[in-house]
Amino acid sequence: MSQAHEASLTEHGGHGDDHAHDHHPFHQHHFATMEQQFDASKIGMWLFLATEILLFGGLFVGFGIMQSKHSAAFIAGHHHLDWQMGALNTCFLLISSFTMVMAVWAASNNRNGNKQGILVTNLLLTLGFAGGFMVVKYFEYSHKIHDGLLPGKFFHYTGPDLVPNMFVFFSFYFMMTGLHGFHVLGGMGAITYLIIRSLKGDYTSDYFTPVDLIGLYWHLVDLIWIYLFPLLYLIS
Amino acid sequence: MADVIASPAVHTADHGHHADYLSDPEHKGIWSWMNTVDHKRLGVMYLWCVLAAFFVGGLFALLVRLELMHPGEDFMNAEQYNQAFTLHGAIMVFLFIIPSIPAALGNFILPLMLGAKDVAFPRLNLASFWVYVTGAIMAVTSIVVGGVDTGWTFYTPYSTSTGGAVTMMTMSVFVLGFSSIFTGINFVATVHKLRAPGMGWFQLPLFVWGIYATAIIQVLATPVLGITMVLLVMERAFNIGIFDAQIGGDPVLFQHFFWFYSHPAVYIMILPGMAIISEIIPTFSRRTIFGYRLIALSSVAIALIGFLVWGHHMFTSGESALAASIFSFLTFLVAIPSGIKVFNWIATMYKASISLDTPMLYATSFLLLFGIGGLTGIFLGALSVDIHLHDTYFVVAHFHYVMMGGTVIAFLGGLHYWWPKMFGRMYNESVGKIACGLVFIGFNMTFLTQFFMGSQGMPRRYYTYLDQFQPLHQFSTFGSWVLGAGLMIAAVNLMGALRGPKNAPANPWGGTTLEWQTQSPPITHNFVGQPSIEHNPYDYRNFKVPSDAV
């Protein structure tokens, strides 16, 4: 990514020095150069993503152990999930990852506003696919709620295929997809922020750190779903 | 090192005196503190908070010890006693020790040592502080609204069935975890990207290495604690069926999840202590530290191996013999880097002209106490011995020797070492030494006895005991008073110094690292100009000790 920064590589002197050279408006004073600032932010984002993986990791391990403990209940539970809806959502997120990459590409090549339109369009598309994901999720959730397939003590399903401990599967289903859903909502908020700032023309090849970082975050949200989908919907 | 000099170091003396960060006319009033992004001010605010937590946690400890003066009920019944030791443990671990050295001293010193103007993400640092305050308020609330009696480990199934404010307390731990993660992310990025020109990885002061290794653990372990606490709350609130055996859950799974964080968290606590000792010993020995690279890399080794030993907390909880043997082996393995550090520190002191000022007195206390704490850890890592000693006072004594004799003593040493830098004032040296002596004696009186009781079978967490243990229990309680008195004297000495004039020179101890190159207290932007590296840290052959050093 460093080639994108050559325009603003300026040596930033100490405090009190007289620096008459040009100073990027988003350059924070404690970084010597814009490149240093970008690299630091990127390290910070990767570390944050590592914490996210470990946060979900706890749920994945718990799921694995409970699945081996109650395998019949988990298989019976997963028959109540609609794999077609899950597959549709997988497509939504995969396409949104592509549009996000396009947005990052547009921002990093945005000189004198020549990629401004591509940037905003792709961010809007990403937001749209994320919204589509949540709509599908809404229909899935309301179907489960209607059938009483709920986590823990709220579970009151009484169908013919009821298996003991089936509620544990739905505890994990709702916790995992719920936590993931909150991440999608958070991502939608962040993308909205990007759209507002893009419209102001803040992101150019000299400075597009937020687009890059939120892009990374968005890929992780997609990636977690890529694991959740087969784990929850396609077990046998 | 000549090839890495970027520009001549700029010393404060050449520029006259500047307004320091405490009295900067551009940043005045309470609000300028509350929304400051200055790592020094945040470090100071963290410091007051962790000291307050240390005081409250210490009061609970004194109450626990007082109740144990006699067998049977003195002034607390069993439930109240359970709450008292739970709050002591939870406050000391989550509100005091974990943030103490990294968030308070680390925040202040680490950017200075790197020659940076601030941490990489100053606003995240501010967020970390206020998230910490929020978590602390939740913890205090849980005490007020019903108390917690689970022990700081929140073991299931008791924690999912007992009453009280367990949910509030566990959510507080969840929130405090985010504060810890934010600090960790900040420090890793700062060390990677904000080093002064010419400062390579092996020119980093060892304090930075220790805090860096700590930050890695904070980032990688804390999220697992977070999700564990969420699952515990979910189990309590909605019976999701993961930890409660009555509805098909697995209580031992909670122990695995909890210790996957909490054993690495032990290294979050001790690595910063070791980091401070690595600074104090060369400074007061006036010697290049022995085995710099080994000390630096052993911090990273501890951080990595520390992730693989959590199972040694569950030797008696139904672990397979194979798993237990592997965890036991890895536990022995993790002791090696700690041993490397101790021997390197001693080798540094060998035949040096040591000046036993207060910080160095704490550092030598650390060597002895941490030595005992570390070696008794080897006993507990041995499978057959652990079956006998598990959940006895031997364990209590062991981790207090590491946590208090190690980390807290190092924290006190660090406070005395950097107090002149942080506040620009010297404390009374004689009073400081007396306080250190009392802390050392009181600590050993309190906890050495507990090794004896534990090996004779005194179980931990009981408010009453067999008559045969009474002499040792009473001796331990007397010791806790000596320890408390020593800590109070140290506090009065340090706080009292704040009322005096700013009399500290820039480099009172003759330290070689960059924080001593700026004035005491430092200016808001830390350095006048960009400092650069002229020699390796602790290189006393090429370092001229200033004439005003003590």
C-alpha cells in the first residue's frame, strides 16, 4: 500500500520547529509521516481482528464440544434451518466483500476526485448487500421464534422430531448468528460513516485509511459467516 | 551504533525550562484532564485509580486476615467471609494488578522510552481509561447491590446457581477486559511504529520488551475471557445449557475457558513486574545488563508458552492423564525463561557497585520473593504433589509470592523509580527504605506461614479452621498489619512529596534510557525535538552519568 503515500511523505520535525512544508489535514501530530500513521492504524486493525477471531473462537469451541456431546440433538436442530436462506446470505456477503474491495481500490486511486463516483457507488452497494443480509436474517429469526425454537429456557418447541437438549443447538445458533449480526450492524454503521465522509471528498490516494481499515473489518465479518454457514446449516 | 544516529540528541538543558505536562497553561482545569489524550496524564489518572483499587482490595484482605485470628465466627459469618475474599480477589486482579503496571506506569513511561510524542492511538487510550472507570463502577455496584461470593474465578456450577450480583460482577469483568485490550493494541502498535529513529528492536529498553510481551497476551487472551463471561451470564439468565450439568452442560468447560485467559493473565501480571526490575537493576548497579537479548526474548517466550499451560489449574478436575502430563511438562518449561531472567539480573549485579536506594531495595526484595514464588510454582506443577497441595494455603502462599512479592513489589519499586520523573519531586529516601523494609518483613510474616499451613492441609477459602493452625494464622494476621503499615508509610511518603517543590533533576538515578533525557516532569510533547539513540540502553561505558544524580 505504501506506493499510494508518496505524495505526502514529509518529514515532520519536533514540536516548536518551524515547519512550513505542506501538512495533510488528517495527519495527526504524533506521527512523523502519513505512511507511519497508516501503518500504525493498520497494525491496530489487524490486532483488533485477532481479538474478534478469539471472541468468536470461544463460541466455536463451545459449539464443537456441545455438538460432540449432543450430536443427535444438533443434527435434529439443524434440520430446522433453511439452507437456501443461509446460502442466499452467503452470496450477499461474498458480493459485498467484492464491492468493498472495489471501494478500497477506488479510494486508494482517487486523485483529484476521478474515482469519487466508483468509491461512493461501491460503498452504497456494500451497505445494500449488508442490509439484504439482515432482512433475510429477520425472516429466518421470526420463523424460529414462531416455532418456539429459541435459546435456553425460552425453548418451547413441541414438534414430532423433538430431541432432548435440542435447545442447546438453538442457544448456540442464536448466540453465534446474533453476535455475527451485531457485527454486521456495526459494519453497516461504519460503512454509512464512510459514505458520509466520501461524499465530503475526504478520501483520496493520500489518505484513505478508514476505508482500508473498515474494509478489513468487513472481510472478517464475511469470513466468520463463511465458517458459520456450513457449521450451523450443513452439518450431518 | 554509530550508523543509526539520526540527529544529535536534544537535551532540555540546552533549551531552558519548559512548562511541564502538569502545569501546561494550554491545558488547564478538570475538563482538560478528563478528555486528555496525553499518555502521561492518562497514566497518572490510571495510577490514582489503581491505587484506590489497591487500597480497597487491601482493606478486604485485612478484614479476611482479621476474621482468621480465631477459629469459628469472629465478626463475619461464612457468607460474609466468602464475599470478602471474593471482592479482595476480584478487585486486586481485575482492577489493580492487571492495569497497574501497563496502564499506569506503562502509559507514562513507554512512549518516553521510545522517544515518541504519544502512543499510537491517543483517543483509544482515553477510551480505555473511561471503559476502565465504567467497569470499576459496575464492580463497586455489584458489591453494593448484593455482593459476590463465588471467588474471583466464578467457577460453575456454583456461580450459575448462587444469588447475589454475580451477573453484574461478571459483566464488569467483561467491560474491564475491553479496557485491557485497548491498552494492549495501543502498545503493540506503538512499539512497532513509534520508535525513535535508530532504535531497532534490540535497542529497546527491556521495560518496553516486557510491556510488549504483556500487550500481546492482553490482545490474544482477553477476548476469550470476554466471551466466557458472556456465556456465564447467558447461562445464569437464560439456561442456555453450556456450563450447567443439570441441563446437559459441562462445568469443567468453564474452567478451561476461564484459565485459557486467566493463566496467560498471570503473565499479564508478572511480565510488567519483570520489565521494571530489568530497568532498576542495571541503573542502580551502573552496569550494562547481562544477557540483554535473552532477557528480551524470554519475555516473548513466557508470553507464548504461557498460552499452553492453563490445564495445570485442573489437575484435580477430571483431566485425562495424558493431558495432565503434557500440561505439567509445559508448566516446567515456562519456568525456564523466568529462571533465565533471574540469573541474568543476578549476573548484572555481580561485582557491581550497587547503590541500595529505595527502588533497588524493592528490586532485591523482588529477586528473593519472586524466587520463592516461582520455585513453589514448580512444586504445584508436579502432578503428584499438586494432588496433595491443590486448594490449600500452599497455593494461596505461592500466588501471593508471585503476585504480591513479585508484581506488587516491582510496582512499588517502579513507582519509587519513576516518581521523580512523573511528578518532578523527590521523596524522603530514608522513609522510603523503612517502608520497603516493613513491606518485606510484613509480607514474609503473612505468607511464609501459609506455606506451612498449606502443606499441613489447611484448605483455602474457609472462614474457620482446626485449632492446630491458630498460632500460624495469628502470626500471619500480625504480619498483614506490618505489611499494611509499610504500605501506608510508603503512600504517605510518596504523596507527601507532591506537596514539596519540584526539585527532581532530569535524571536523578543516572538512568540510560530516553525518559531520563527530558526534564522532570516532562513537557506536554515529551521531548524538545526528536531524540535519537546514541548508545544501546544500559551501556554505561559510553554513558556519562549526570553530576546531579543521587
